[in-house]
Amino acid sequence: MISPKRLRTHVEALTAHGPRFADLPGVPACLRYITDELSGLGLAVRVERYGGELHEVNLVAEIQGGTSDDAVELCAHWDSVAESAGADDNASGVAGVLEAARALRDAELPARTIRFCLFGGEEDGFAGSEAHMAHITPRTESIVFEMIGYTAASQRFPDELTGFVEPPERGDFIALVADDPSQPLLACFAGHLRVPSMPLVLPEFAQAVAMRSDHVPYWESGRRALLVTDTADYRNPEYHRPGDTAETLDYGFAAGVVEAAVRTVVELAQ
């Protein structure tokens, strides 16, 4: 079981030093915290640099697979915008990856490598995940956590999806967003969820509304990736604002999302 309490502990630690942006103090504190947490689970942490600045870095850890060079990845971006400590965006996603790593570390040797990726530069045009594409095989599949902790009494939707989906009125679901090749990932994840969800395979005419996170380099390079999101500013009024703080999140909800991710990764890695 995924602990809501541990998720909150991670989010509070990741946001304690302020925004995780450029040369601000939150960046080295965040990178140390992630490294210490993964290392404490017995996982070796690899640094993927994609530039010369301290913040231009991805942190990657693996559970090695037994029979395949391909991997199943669970990903989140660790950076925030300069104006926000980013509890939901995206300390919630990082916390989810860390707790999934805890749950999976003692799994039987998988056929496919299980990889945990914490990307920098999402708020700078997906710089970290774009650079990561050079390190992975074409058949690597990814689940991307992009804000998984906020629930609300109301919900908005992009105008581009009017008539294509019947949007729920309450913001109490997790959205699972795939392009056409990534439908198998969506189906697998949806089958393991125990919290309300809205699965959505985006038609080509509407894909632009979802091109806002680290799944984008996967889709653009022809790889499968699933975006798992609480829908960001379509639900959370504190998106990219100082009010995006740890006490605003629903950790029981987030735990349900992470539990489904763990079960999905286990199935995909077999």
C-alpha cells in the first residue's frame, strides 16, 4: 500500500526551500533530497546532465530487467516555476515516483528494466525529458506523473474538447491522456485504478491542448507514453502561483493514483 502520510512528507520536504527553478536555493535542496531518498532504497542514482548549469540535470534510477534492453519508466519533473514552490506542480509527481520506487524495490527480477526518471527543465520546454530520449531504446514506454494531488468541487475543460468528451462537473478524478499508439498503456493503467478517472485518447485535432509536459518528447519520437494528471489549471486555481502549497493537496487521492501506477508497471515489466 502507498502511504498518504509519506507522500505528504515528500511534498513538504521538496517545497520547504521554495521554488525549484534555475539557481534558487530550492534546486540543490531538491536534488539532494531525491538522491538521498532513492539511494536510501538501495538504488543507484545516475545523473544525466543536459547542460552546464546545476539545474540542467535529470536524476535516474533503475531496477535492472533480466531479459530485455527495453524499459518501463515512471517519470515526473522535479522543477517548478520561479513564482511557486510547486506542491502539486510537480512535487506531487516526484513524491509519487519516490513511493512507487519504495513499493517496487523488492519486486522479483522483471523481464524489462523498471526506470525511475526525475526530469529537470519541464518548465523550460521539456529540456530534460527531450535530452533523455538519447539514452533510451525506441521501445521504451513511460508513465508521466504531471500533478496528481489536487481535487476540487468544480472542473473546467479546454474548449477544444467541447463535444468530444462529456466533462465531469467535479474535479475528483485523475485524467489518463494518450495518443493513439499509447492506448495500450492507458488501458492497462485504467484497469488498475481504484479512484475515479477520465481516460482520454486524444484525436489529432485536439492534441495541442495536452502538449504541456514530459510525455511530449516520447510522443514526438514515436514512443508510447501516458500522461497522468489532475488537469492542472483546469482544476487547481493555484497553478503556477504562490498558493500551490503542501496543505492544499489530497494525499489519499494521490496514493490511489500511485498504487495503480505500481500495479501497471509490474504488469508491463513482466
